[in-house]
Amino acid sequence: MFVGCLKADIFIPYSRSLKDKRRVIRRIKHKVRNNFNVSVAEKPSDKWQTCELSFVCVNYAKDFVDKTISSIEKFISLDRDVQLVGIKIDVI
């Protein structure tokens, strides 16, 4: 069994309040959960424009885990409301 973890540091340039940040992050989390069937966790932060999201995928096929994690990375990088600042990928 393989576990893939993607930790993404995200910058939200147009966020003017915590409400704006929550709207963007909630949308991303919802779409990723529905499209890729993975678990999502957000590290708590009071900053308006930064966020750290973690995505976890579990499967018996390493190729599937690698493909899913890279698809999530691509999905987030193509989102027009956010910018990826940093990414860390681990497959165990």
C-alpha cells in the first residue's frame, strides 16, 4: 500500500479579508475532494493571503498515487485565484 502526501503553500493575492480567503480555500478543497477523491487538511492561520493545504491519497498502485498527486498539483497551479509558493511531495 502506498501513501502520497502533497503539502502546498498557497498565496491568495486578491484576498482582502479572512472571508475572502475562506471562500477561495473552501472552493479549492471542495473541487479537489470531488475530482480526485483524496483527503484534504488546512493548517490553521490568521493571515489573509497565505494558506497551507495538505492532500493525502492512499492506493495499492504507486503509479496511481503518483498520477493523482501530480494532477492535484497541476489543478492548483492552474487556478487563477491562487499562486503556489511551495510544494512538498512524499510517497511512502
